[in-house]
Amino acid sequence: MPEVSVIVPIYNVEDYLDRCIESILGQTFTDYELILVDDGSLDNCGKICDQWKKKDKRIHVIHKENGGLSSARNAGLDICRGKYINFVDSDDWLPSDSLQYLYDLRKKCHADFSIASNLRVHKKAGLIQEQYSEKELTQREFLTKFFKIGTQENVQYTWAKLYKRELFDHVRFPEGLIDEDVPVTFLIALQSNKIAYSTKVVYFYFFNSKGITDEKFNDRKFDLITVWDIVCNEAHRSGDEWIISGALLNRKRADFGILMDLAISNISWKNKVKYLPKMKENINALRKNAIELCKMKIPLSRKIFIVCFSKCCILCLFLLHCSSKAVYKIKKSGIESPE
């Protein structure tokens, strides 16, 4: 039985898949199985997975019909045998000591799971990190970060963590949704009494700037509301008033988040206006909750946008639309803004 199961969901990433797999096979920690889940890729990912499987007996390959990221991760969870579980997205990669560090960190603290930092990068690069900090977090301390109470640090992602396998005995990723990490991380936290936390970078998150600027707003963006509704329901089941209040506050922030997504998305003004009737509930909720949200420890710029959206949503939407269009034109012309 391997100590660790590394699960990699894969879909149409043939240009990056080798880099991801090589980084996992190059780990200093070697007692693991690597589960590659080909989620119905239309490119050469399936063939690449099979080629790697022939090279290393630790690799298991699942070929399945396309079902989305959650479905692929769940397929990996259904067959994994490790005592601990780690997730890696197929266009990202790991420093060579990533698994060993997360494994030792969890063991040192006798934690339910360990979490370390990630670095957003545009291309593969080395990293020299001489200083970092470690600490043990209680469940409430971790959820304070999860709810972004007094911090903008993001710990809601599933990767850059090493979990006890039993935490997933009754937890699976909600299928058919994006932002699926949010409810899963919350459910895992509800089962955890001690979390090992570090600022050491153990994960390289590939930031494809072209993909971001060309991203279109679509109906799937409303999944942000759905996942926070799931979190709120689970929070109420916990019976803990502090957890319930944190979940509800973040659900209120989601109304603002989806409006911002629409404002800065790369779609026409005509198409943005078409979404406004569907967002009537979100706009009304933001107006109702604006004062409460502005009391949070969030950047001043965000508070200004919250007030603007709550007072005159269409004007704010239009101004952000115009400014984002200008940014897209600058990037397409190849002109970089000064650091």
C-alpha cells in the first residue's frame, strides 16, 4: 500500500501534461501512487498518460467520458489506496521536495492535513526560498483564513495540501460545478481539529494570462452562488454559530463577486446587460448587505466598488467595462504596464 495517492485530473492539456508528470515523478518522496484521470480528452492526453504508465509502475491511468474536474477527481478518489491524498492540476507542477515537505509537516504536527503555499507563475522556473514559517492551526484558525476574515489569503483550493485519506470517506467533489474546491475544503475542515500550516512554496500554479484575458462570462459563473449555498447549508448542520455567521458573510460576498466577474469579463456591453435581469436578486442582496460587507477587513478599493455597485449598479458596471476593454487593448498590442 502506498503512503500517498497523488490524483491528477486531465483534460486537453497536452502542451503542459509532461511537465506536470515529470515534476511528480521527480519527487524526493517516492512512496506514492500517481493516478492520472483522463477525463475524455480530445487531444493527445490519453496517449501521453498511457506512455508514462509504461515507464513507471506507480502510475495508474483512468480513461473516462468527460464529466468535468470534479468527476475526474472523484474517479481518482474511488480507486486510491494511499494513507494520504494529494491533488495536482494537470497544467501545474511541483517543486521536487513538495510531497516530502507536506508529509513531514503533517507528521510533525500530528495534523489531519497539512497545507503550504503556492506560487502563481507564467512559465517553469526555479525557486530559492530561504525563509518561511510554520505553525499549527486549530479548526477555527483555519476557517478564519477560509472565510477570509481579516485576510485576503486564499486557502480554499484543494491542491498544495496533504490529507488523511479518511477525511474523504464521506466527501466527494460536487459534479457539474466550478469553484468546487470551496465546499470540499470546508467539509474537510469541519472534520479536522488540527491543521499544519506553512508559508513554504510547494506548488507552482500556472497562470495563463492569455486564457484569463479571453475568459468569457457565462452561466457557469453563477456556480459561485451555488457553492456558497452548499457551504451555508453544511454550516447550519454544524450548529456552530460562529461558523454559520462566517459562511453567511461569504455568501453575501459572493453576490458582489459575481457582479465583479461580469464587469471585468471580456464580453460585449450588450451581452452584459442581458445578464442583469438574472442578477436582480444578487443586486438587491448587495444593496441590503453593503454596509455589513464594508465593515470587513478588505481592501479599500473593494469597499468602494461595493458601495458603487449598491448605489448605481449599471453605471459602475459600464465604467468597469470600459476600463477593462482598455486593458485588453493594451495587452493585445503587446504594451506592458510598468512595474
